[in-house]
Amino acid sequence: MAVIELNNLNFSYDNKNNILKNIDLKIEEGEIFGLIGPSGAGKTTIIKLLTGQLYSKDNVKVFNDIPKGKLFYEQIGFVMDSIGLYERLTCYENLKIMSMIHNVNVLNIMEKLEMVGLKDDANKAVYKLSSGMRQRLLIARGILHSPRILFLDEPTRGLDPATAKDIQEIFLKIKDEGTTIFLTSHNMQEVENICDSVGFLFNGELVECGKINAIKEKYEMNKRVSFIDDEGVKSEYDIKKDKKELIDAIKSNNSFYINSETVSLEDIFIKLKRSGVNAS
């Protein structure tokens, strides 16, 4: 079932120039969707439309309805840079305030802090936290009420690779609990590691969208393999054009090594940008 739908969405801040152009998108319940695009492409604008911070008639639907109202906000969580924490309060106290807003049992607080690796820091003031710990706390706050959809805007930006990897593992745990995740990112490796589907947004246009494996297969135009024979001589073969030669090489060697090169989301991003899409 689709929990997010954008239907021929156009959006402008000044009623003159469209920031978003003719966007069609469906996201299924329980999946992680990653929106990739350069700065200024419109990623944050889409999140603001989906979370009811901006309004666009009937072109935006979440849970098959316009994103607004008390019931809607009880079912979503979000982590964005513009949403701060109470610096002088502890991790526990920050989440206690949120538990009161969402009418959530305070017993959930320690459970969520443990989930994001902050159980031992529950009584530490926010101003004493590292950037990675702050991001973990923001995530704990976003999932405290067990939302159906979690929105994440550049969730690991500025974090070191090890911390970013830990946070990505948290997202996978959240998904396993049944939460749909919508994230924007500049980090294509991150999207490739954890997302089920991906969209490429350039200058307000969604130029490619779908399941990651299907998109990668679509762009495997010149898939090559490296072949090292039993004498250590390396050769390269195009799987489509050199299929017979590759089979002959395999048959004529007692031992060999094959390394297959697959296209990455970064490769696809670069190809789309160079192909003439209106990339910013």
C-alpha cells in the first residue's frame, strides 16, 4: 500500500517559477526511500510538503489524505537541521517533553535511548554531546511515538564514516519495526546501503525513480569483468559483446580469477548529470 503519493506536483514559492516540476512518486509502506540530488534541487521542499509545513492543494497525499491535522502528526516523525534540542536539559528530559506532547508512556524513553545507543548518556546534558550523539538523540525523539513514517533530511551530514554507519544501522532497525522511512541525502553510498527505492532529483525534476536494483540493471549498459588467467595475465571483457571470448578463456584455463564491476548510484548520478538533465 502506498503511504506517500505525489501526483503531477508543481510547486512555486512566488507563483511564477516552479521549484518542483511535474513530480509523480509513490512510496510503499515499510520501505526506505532515498531522494538524491544536488543542493537546491528541491529535496527539502518535498519533505516540507510531505510533512505539512508547505501546502499544495490535492497533489500531495500521505496516508491517502492531505498532510495536516492532529491525527496526521501523531503518525509521523521527522529529523531536520532546523529542529533544535534543549541544550541545558538532559537526553532523558528532552525526550520526556516529547513524550508529554505525544502522550507516550515515559517507559518508552529508555527503550528508544537504548535503541540509538544513548542509554548510558540518558542523564547527560545536550550541550555536552558530540555531533553524532546529538543526531542519535534527534532520531530517538523522532521515533519516540513509533511513527508510521519517519522523515529524515540529510541525517548523517557532517558525521564521520563510523558514526554515519552506526546511524544507518539504526535506520534498518527502525524499518524492521515496520516504519516507512523517507530520507534525502547527498551520500549515494548511504542510499545504496540502506534504501529499497531511490529517486534522482535535478532542478526540481524527478528524472529517474524506482527500485535500486531495477535502476542499476537499467544502467548496466557496458558491464565489464576482469579476468586473470592461470599465468597471471589480466584481460577485460564486455559481458554482452565479448561473451564467447570470455567463455573460451574460462574453458582454456585450469585456474582463473574473475572480478565483476557493477554500476553504482554515483555512476548513475554522474551519467544523468552529464546526459543533459537540468542539473543544478
